[in-house]
Amino acid sequence: MTTTADKARTLAALYAAPEILRVVNVWDVVSAQAIAALPETTAIATAGHSIASSFGYADGAIPRELMLDMVGRIVAAVELPVTADLDDGYGDPGETVRLAIGAGVVGANVEDRLRPLDEAAANVAAMIRAGETEGVPFVLNARTDAFVRGGGRPVAESLADAIERGRAFVEAGATSVFVPGILDADTTRALVDGIGHGKVSVIGLPGALTSTEYEALGVARISYGPLPQRVALTALQDNASEIYAGGIIPPGTRALN
């Protein structure tokens, strides 16, 4: 029987592999099952923004119990390790991780929201301790909002902040450091040099580099946040418009549930 701890070790190995870990974020059971069915899928990552939207909440405003309920349903529906977007930890990151582990989650993204560095690093340490207490080597992809919440400050300043925070998070036990934003090759190279090879995680936003390009620069993981849900909803809305105009459901549409 594969235990939660076993799945955590599998996820950690995927981060440590020379190949970049590509995760296509999901938001409910059927999206998770559709992605898990693909042979290329090695892990499942949830998108907090997308889960919140599916329940009618703004990003970051969904109650913890509702988020964890959906994440637990996703864990129960797939065999692969699941890493969850846990927003900012809901005011108690250590307890949130403990509850997530109880639902079968083995890794997470948790945002720093540019809190003071000592507080943010202490939150990382608390999450890692929660995993140790539960007997699970929890895989924390500690997010810093140095770029997305930088308030228009110079890129060099955000870069230095991200590196300082990233180093502190890794020292506190994080497996990797998630730096969302549209990162060009030079910025990515500086982040990898500053935080560590195989220690940086990015998001595949429109206008960013490809996953292969990020892999060559030493990035550990690439995810896509709410964008897969937006792709699905765009296809739904476009097809609905075609139907209203006398069209049909596209031939080749697959039954995925």
C-alpha cells in the first residue's frame, strides 16, 4: 500500500530530477481525473484561484474548510501525489498543512504576500515542522510575491528581494521557491544562481519562456495556475456560441468521466 509519506517522497524526487516537473493545475475531481489519465502526468497540482472561482469566491477568499474539502476529494480520486495551493496558509500555516496532510496532500504552495521576512520564514519552518510531526516529508514550494506584489518597483529590487526570501525559505526547509511573474531568461538565471539550481519554481504565463527553456536554466517546476481552467472555460463559451448559431458539439469530443 502506498502511504502518504511514500507519495511525499515520490513528489520530492520529481522536484530533484534533472527534468523540470510540469504540472497542469486542476480545480475539481473531474479535471484532476482528466489530467491524471494522461501518461505524461506524474503529479497533480491544484489551483487555489480556480477552486475559489468554482465556488463563487474571489482568489484567496474561499474558507479553508471548503478549499480542503475539494482538495481532499481530488486526492481520493487519483493515485498520484497531490500538491495543493493553500493560499497564504489561512492565518495558521502549520495547522493548515497538518489538516492538508490529513486529507492526503503531500506538498503545497503557500504565499508570503510580502510579509516581513522573519515572519515569512517562520511560517515556512512551521509548515515543515507540521509535516515532521505527522510523519510526512512535506514538499513545500514556498511562494514569494516579490514580483507580483512589488508595486512597480524596479525589477532589480524585486529580484534581490526574491533571492533573499528564497534563500531564507530554503534554509527553513522549503523544497523549492515559487516566484510567479513573467520571468525572462536573464531574471530566471539570476534567480537560479541566487537561490540554487533545482530550487526555483515558475508559472507558465503567456509571454513567459517555455518549459523546455526554463528546464535548461535549472528551474525545478513549472505550473500554470488558473490558466488551464480559463482554457477550458474559453472552449466551453466558444462552443456555446457555435451551438447558439446552429452549430454542434465538436466531433471527437471525449467522455472523460
